[in-house]
Amino acid sequence: MTESHRAGPLFTDLYELTMAASYFAHEVFDTATFSLFIRDVYVTRNYFVAAGLEQVLNELAGFQFSDQDIRYLQSISRFSKHFLDYLRQLHFTGEVNAMPEGTVFFANEPVMEVTAPIVEAQLIETFVLNTIGFQTMIASKAARCFHAAAGRPLIDFSLRRTQGKDAGIKVARSTFIAGFAATSNVLAGKIYGIPISGTMAHSYVSAFDNERDAFFAYADTFPDHSIFLIDTYDSFEGARHAAAVAKEMQKRGHTLIGVRLDSGDMVSLSRKVRKIFDAAGLSDVKIFASSGFDEFKITKVISEGAVIDAFGVGTKVGVSADAPFVDIVYKMVWFKGRDVRKLSPGKVTLAGEKQVFRTSDRNGCYSEDIIGQRDEIIAEGQPLLEKVMENGRLLYPHPQLNMLQERFKENFAALDDGYKSIQDHKAYPVKLSTRLQNLQKESK
Amino acid sequence: MTESHRAGPLFTDLYELTMAASYFAHEVFDTATFSLFIRDVYVTRNYFVAAGLEQVLNELAGFQFSDQDIRYLQSISRFSKHFLDYLRQLHFTGEVNAMPEGTVFFANEPVMEVTAPIVEAQLIETFVLNTIGFQTMIASKAARCFHAAAGRPLIDFSLRRTQGKDAGIKVARSTFIAGFAATSNVLAGKIYGIPISGTMAHSYVSAFDNERDAFFAYADTFPDHSIFLIDTYDSFEGARHAAAVAKEMQKRGHTLIGVRLDSGDMVSLSRKVRKIFDAAGLSDVKIFASSGFDEFKITKVISEGAVIDAFGVGTKVGVSADAPFVDIVYKMVWFKGRDVRKLSPGKVTLAGEKQVFRTSDRNGCYSEDIIGQRDEIIAEGQPLLEKVMENGRLLYPHPQLNMLQERFKENFAALDDGYKSIQDHKAYPVKLSTRLQNLQKESK
């Protein structure tokens, strides 16, 4: 299955086009390098998980203004015919170095660098920031849940509350990269092959004369895929109804997969419901829980003794509610053969094309990262950015999504648990190489 | 220009399809009514602004499973051939009553009601919640900025930080409905005809040998559309460079529109920059400000005496940072000819098909809303929900976007300023009609 259609070059802030027009008029076609990094961390995010590269590379590989786009730009009477003719034939011809998706990284580290004629590098800025910023934010939030759930499967339930259609699809993708097991989002299942999962809503239970009838009807349709929602009227009564139907299912050679709790005190409810099923000889019936879960609530209910087998995680993760944006920026660091940086108050940028080198201890546990110049050799560190596009062409096919999840799991396992606290800030050591430090003194 | 492509029926949670399959298997084809409303308000949102209806109606009018959709559903081996054949021919045949976009409304009021065979009403749930929830959330946040700016134009600058591609487009649309003047988002300009606006980035200034050269080059390309960004090196120095270039532009018969401040103390900076331009005889040059603005920062800088003519509003509004989701729900209120409601703890729903009646005082100022039954007549109140779709067909063409902005402005002007506080909670009076109250006692 394929990704949904491209955004196209008009997915941009107008100033990218006005700057391009001015560069064109003054024949500024020199090559520039822009560096993408997360600048500030305004809530506890001790680490990030890279995501969104595939969508960026697809957009760059297919970058082209349509006739309709050009007609629209003509209609606003701001651009010369010469410039519009230039846009009409424009493609992305640059180079991209990037951390593969699923890589764990830290604030101030370049997650991607783009080297291209300045007009091309500039026109893609808005899309790059939007795409990698959003997916990385969600993958990072999801990784915190993955840690909190301590091995229990997580299912993305956020589609109804994500910020728009594209967000819904990309949340399913990003949470899967960061270790989620499945999504309720059918379209994401179709596009990305992510396992899909679903139960029933309260309206289903209400649509039958009583709860038992509803459960029987559902079990009849899905004898081997049933999860009953038991809190439409009363969760204990619901559990007893579910147990009775499960016994009937057993007689017919089928198994109730589980029940879902969606309201109330998850700790006491889950324990009592577990007892009801165990007493009925139904210890295989799993308890799924949904209702405002995020890393904080997952941690809380587990620590208080909830007996929950899997979590449906929705809104708060799908919009990254405690941190609904990341301060990700795309800054020019090299132009016309010289290293450049920006000095606006509070917004200093490191000059130069870069590489991030990660060092590990003898157990394979990460010890520190060194940001160096791209052409440096730092023998003890593993370089994290890879050249993925050259002359506007993809150098490799995109990895499968489950490979990205594998990379995340490997990276995450090598990160010391101290950095995985959901409450406490602990800065992972990221330093600059001597060469990069010296370069900052020389650059303007 | 046209709206981007439809999401399609797979933009749904899996349980909508499993419930549909079970309804189909048990021949439950009865008509149901679902009511869409915002349940809880977890931060100060004294009012909401309805948005997103056009996208919902377009989706319903074109609701159809593609062959590819059906093949995907087949591939997950959960659904019968009969059910898939049924889906293949399914269209939306229902009725929709809704508040027009731009209407100011309040928590617990139905903003839309859908009446359709239960399978159809259920399958569209996820899309309806996502679309109206998100656009309404953003329009409501934008209205708070519109109030705070007290007549100064607002420009949407959020595209790079919105949660995905669709969010970027819909933020431009929703903020425009709620009174914004323009957007930096070129694609939204193309799709919706929203005025687009743009200046330059720091990288543009850095790309020239010095700031004056950069300003001259830009003015040369856009002699009548230039806004200079003056904080790349030093805002005062930048203002003096901009003033010098503006004087040169004057000699050639052109006018500098303005300058943009993007960092630092907006109050003192704007005052000093204003003085620099006034002293140079350039009192027409406007001061634009961007940098983390939302309703709170706009209110603060204005109250502290900033001299700012227009605000570029970005991230915090584009993701509704203080309230990045709304607790919007879609609940069955009528089925098989009877009124129904849900009784889960903390999640009670009002039974019955409804109408919202708005009463005003003699000055046209809103006094209170009465939620009644849909067929009630409450002479003193204006009914807010209109029938917009019948038998799956649109009853009217969609209104132009500027008409929606007009409706918002009219509605907003009739709302007492007390409810417009950005800090203090003040509940607008919303009561239930006697008939609706009695109905709650009778319904299960």
C-alpha cells in the first residue's frame, strides 16, 4: 500500500517563495546547508525518537510545482514571469544527511542536514519542520508510554482527537515506531500495514435490549476476536455478563479475548474484574483499559496495583498533550563555502556541517554524544547521520516500519534507565568536539 | 480551487467497522440519532466557535468504499464476504442538523446531530469528531486572540509547527473564520482563497554580505510589498538600516510596508523602533511582531504599552497549546423510535433529538441559551441548528469563507465582554427546557 499524496511545494510559508524570488532576481544560486535540530526543551523530554524522514524524502524526491500551483502564484500578482518559469522546472537536487527513523537523540543534535542550492533548501523548510517535528514529538511521547507500560502492549486509540486527518495517520505510524503494538486506525493499517485492533463502543451495547444480548450478538459475529466493553451500565455487572457469555463461547469451542474498562477507578475495578474472571475459571480473559491514559496515568495505575494486560492510549498521546509542539528549527550553517551562524538573542546556532558521534561503554550502554564537524573522524564514536539522498535521489529504499521499531527498541535498550524518568529532568551528556568549538570562534 | 481529497471511510476506528459487521449480521438497520457536543472544559474556554462542518458534509456526500478499501478489509480476515459486499454499495443516506460554521456556542450544546441508519451514523463517528473537534478548537483559540488584539490584524504563521499537513491547512481556515486577516500558508491561500502574507527569514539576511544589502535586494524584488526582518544581528541597528533603505525606496516612489520583530522584549523594542522610524519621517512604516504570540502574550504586551500594528501568531495558536484537545463526543440519543442516554460514571448524556434556542436582550446582546427538544417551539429564542443535509444530499451550497468570518464577527459582537476574559471562567447561562428535563426522567 502507498503513502497518501504529497503535500506539494505550496505547503510552505509565503516568505520562502518571496525569498526565493529575490535570490532568483539577484542570481543567488549558491549552495547552502541547513541543519535541523530541537532547540529548547520546555517540559521533561530527556530524549527524542527520530521519525518522519520517509515522508520528507518522498516529498523531496517528487518536488515539483504543478500548472495549477503556478497559476495560483500568478494570480497573486507578486512574482515575475521569469521567476514562475524558473519554479515550473525546479526539482530538488540536493543532498540529505539524516539520523534514521527510530534513532534516539537529544536536544541540540542535528537530526537532519540538507545541502542544496539555497532556493531549494529554503523552499522545503516548512514541510521539513512540520513533518519531522510532529512525528518526532509523537514518537518521543509514545516512547515514554512504552517505558511506563513495562512490556504491556499499547494500542493507539487517538484518531478521533488528533489534530486533523494527517495527524491521525502519522500518530499511528510514529507510535508504532516507538514500540506500540497496534492501532485502532484502519486507514493507517491499510497504508502502513500496522496491526489494527478494535472492540465496541457504548452505543453498541445500548443498541440491544440488554448487555448480555449485545455481548452474545458480538460474539456471534466475531467468535474468536471479541473484546467486550463492560462499563456501559455497571462494570461489575458487565464483567459478570461477559463471564457468562465467555462460558457459552467456551462450550462452542471459542475464547473471549478480553474485556475493556473505559471509566472509573482503574485500580480497584481491574482487580475486582480480574477476580470475577478468575473465579469463573476464565483466567485467560485479558483486561484492556482505556480512558485518558498517558505515561503518567499508566505509571500511576501500575504502581498502585492495577491488573491490566494492555492499554488503549488515546488523546493525550495523540496530541502530546503536555508538550504539543517541539521547538524544532532549521538553520543555515554553511553558505558559499563558509560556515555561518545566527546570533539573535536566545537563538544562537552552531556553525558548520555536522555529524553526531555516539560512544558506548563496554556493555553497549550509551555513554555520551559528541557533535563534531561532518568530516571529522572520532574513532570511539558511532556516526548517527547517514547520507540518504544525493542529487535529489534516494540512495536506499525506505526501511520497513517494523525495522524502524526494531531500531528504536535497540537504541532504547542501550539508554540508561536514569534518562527514562517521566518526571525528572536528567541531561544526557552531549558535548562539542574541539574542532567544532574552534569553528564557532572563527565563524560569524 | 478545491478542497484536498477526502479521507475516505477507512478513516475510522476499527470498532466502528466491527460493530457495523455485527449490526449487519443481526439485521440491525434501524435509524439512530447521534449528538455531537463538547462535554468538559478543562481550561478557560468560556465559549467555542463552530468550524469544520463543510469538510464533514463533503465527506458524507462522497462516502464510499473503494475497491482498494474493500481488498484491504478482506485481507485482515475479520469480515464476511456478505458484509464486504454490503459495504461496497454503502452510501451515507442520513440527515444532518448543525450550527453553521462561525457560530459561537457553549459546552454541552449539540453543535451537530446526525440521523441515519445506525451503521452509517456509526461509521462516520471518528471523522466527525476529528474534523469538527479540531477546527472548532482552533477557531475558539483564535477568537481569544482576535479579542486580545483589539482590532489589530492577526496573521497565521503556524504552518511549520502544526500537527501534520492537514492541521496546517485547517488552522489557516479556522483562524480565518475566527477573524484572522491572513496566513503565511500558501497552500491554504490556493485552496480557500485566504489572503497570504510573508516577509523574510533570518537566513535571507545572512545570505548577503550585510543587512543593508539584504534589505536593498529584497526591496528591489518587491518594491511595494516589503517587510524587513530587523533582528538578525541587532534590532536597533536593523531598524536604522531599514529606515535608510526605506528613504531610498521613497526616492524611487515606493513605500516600505513595515518591519518585523521576532525576538527580544517586544514592549521596549517596539517603542524604540517606532521612535527610530518616526524620527526619520517614516511614521507610515508599520511594526509587525512575531515570537511566541498567543492571546496571553498579545494582552500582556499591549497592556504594557507595546506599539505593534499587527501580530504574526504561530505555534501556540496552531496547536492550541494550552488546550490541545477538546473533550468532544458523539453520543447516541435516539434509536428505534426511543430516546436513549448513557449512564457511565461521569459521562451522562442527555437523551433526545435537540435544538438550541438563543435569546437576546433588546440591544441584541445574547442573554441565555435553552437546549430543548428538536420539535419544540420556543418563541423567544432563535434556533441555532439548521438542517443542512437530507437523504445524504447537501441542501445548500457551502457558504463562502468570508461569510463564515462575518457570522463569527456578528455572533462575537453580541456576546458580552465578560465571557471573553482569557483568564477568568464565566459560565454563559445554558439551561434545559422543561420538556427536555422531563424527557430525561423518562429515558433509560
